[in-house]
Amino acid sequence: MAGQLTLRVITPDRIALDVQVESVRLPGADGAFGILPRHAPMVTAIAIGELRYVEHGTPKTLFVSEGFAEVRENTVRVVCEAGERPEEIDEQRARASEKRARERLAGRGKPASPMPAEEALDLLRAEASLRRALTRLSVQTSAGRERVRT
């Protein structure tokens, strides 16, 4: 399908991305989904993951955290806490975050009884931190493979 979309990724600190693209693939809360030009208007939740897009015929990726996306009039607006291009990802920081999260999760034994709400919240935070770190590393690795192919 011919045409272009405007893709804007907006975080609290900056506009992480503002480009014309042929297509977008977002990590949805219920699974990944694609957007092409002339897509119907919608608003949806997005999950931590890899946002993929095609710019001038070249596939590219971006790490995004949880947030939401709005599609309207050939514009895809993604509002999330973090949006990072592969070259912006600090690998050492991501690996350190992964290590900390794994240590927190490993320290949690199997509780004999239901855990207190505070411990459950700590567990959820550690899982989310691990998911973010692993996704950042995955985005950086997949982008490295793309650069080698081109």
C-alpha cells in the first residue's frame, strides 16, 4: 500500500522520534500489531517491547516502555515513559539492571502463604525491570544484526 505515516514517539523528556515511515509495528498489551497508511483511528495500550518501523525502505527499531498509542489521520503518536534508539541504549547499564533484577527475583523463595502486598509489589517491579533490561539488550542486538546485513 503506497503512502506515508508520521511516527512520533513522545516521552516525558523529549520527542524520541518524529519521522515519516511506510509502516509501524507496535508491541501491544495483547500482542504486536501493525499500522499502515490510512489505518482506522484508534487508541490502544502498548507494552514494553520493540517498536519496529520502515523508513525509506529500511527496517528500524526502537525500545519503548509501557504507554499508549493513538492512530489518527496517518499519524501514529506513541506516548511512553522511555523511547530509545539502539545506539542510545547503554549496554552496561542494561546488563547491570538485568543483574540486579535477577538477584532480587532469585532472593524470593516460594512463599508458604500468600505474600504481603509490599513484597508482591517488589516482585512485580523486579519483573518489570528485568523485562525492560532484556528488551533493551534485544533491541540493541537486533539492530546490530541489521547493520551487518546492510
